[in-house]
Amino acid sequence: MLRPGLAHVRELLQSNRLIRRHLEHRDRELALLGMVLSRLPDPLRAHCRDAVLADGVLTLFLDSPAWVTRARFLIEDLTRALEREGVAKVITQVRVRAQGDGVDTLGAKPRGAVEGQRSGGNRLTDRALAHLFGAADGMSDPLLAEIFRRFAKNHTPTALTAAGDGRDEAQGSRGVGKTPASQSD
């Protein structure tokens, strides 16, 4: 059950067709993960972190190569058990939890990452921030636009926030992606 404060957010997100389809797909992935977890032995169950379904292939993410190896012995049984759910194949991958971070992150640098981009827990790239602000500026629903803006502002680095992120309501998304040094121009 959702906390009362989050129920209206889910309703708002459900009103958008694309977001609703994404949420339904994610709900299906979580249901499949639940089915997988119910079939895994206790020691392995604690190390299976997530599942992603794409084109009939269910990818299970485990927290170390050792647990991936152990899970591979169960792949055939899991695939047979999930065939009725539209899963044609089950594969495994490692997803390492960063030290001191409660967020699962892949051990490798994200594809497309370049030098100078922020790294760490839940920081978004300057480009992602610009897309969020731009999307908010183009939305007809003011409540959803405000959610996007708040999300982006909450992920803006403290150095930018302390110096002013270079935007106000009239500016739109200008200023996003600038470093504190370049804002003085």
C-alpha cells in the first residue's frame, strides 16, 4: 500500500499514457522478481537485487559474480517456471552496490559518460537536468511540470544551488549545465 502522500503522485503519473505503460511494465517486472525470489534458495535470494524484462528475456541482477555463478545453475528451472508468464529466457548480470550508498549502481562507468560529469550516488548529469527542466517548461499540466522542476532542483549540485542555479521562472532552462565559474559570464 502506498503512503497517503504518494498516492496522488501515482495517480498523476497514471494519467500520462507513456508513464502509465512504463509503470505497468515495471509492476510486471517486480511481479516476476517475486516469482523468481520464491524459487531461489535462501542464501541466493538475499543477493538477487532486481529483474528487468525486455523482449521475453528476464535479466536478473545479483550483487556479486559468485552469486551470479550459483544462480546460473538454476536458470533452466527458472525459465521453465516463467514460460507461462511470457519469459523465453533468463540471464544473469552483476550489479554492485556502491560502498556507503543505498542505491544500486552498475560497477562500470555509465555508457556515454564523459570526463567532467558529476559522479556519485543520485546526482544527475547536467544534460539530464537540462532535459528535466526543458520537459517541465513544455508541459501543459502545471502540477506535473512542478514535479519535474522540483526533482531537477533536488538533484542540482549544492555548489550551483548555493550560488543560484542560474534560472528563474522567466529563464526556462537557461543556466542549467553551467558550472559556477561560467555563470559569472
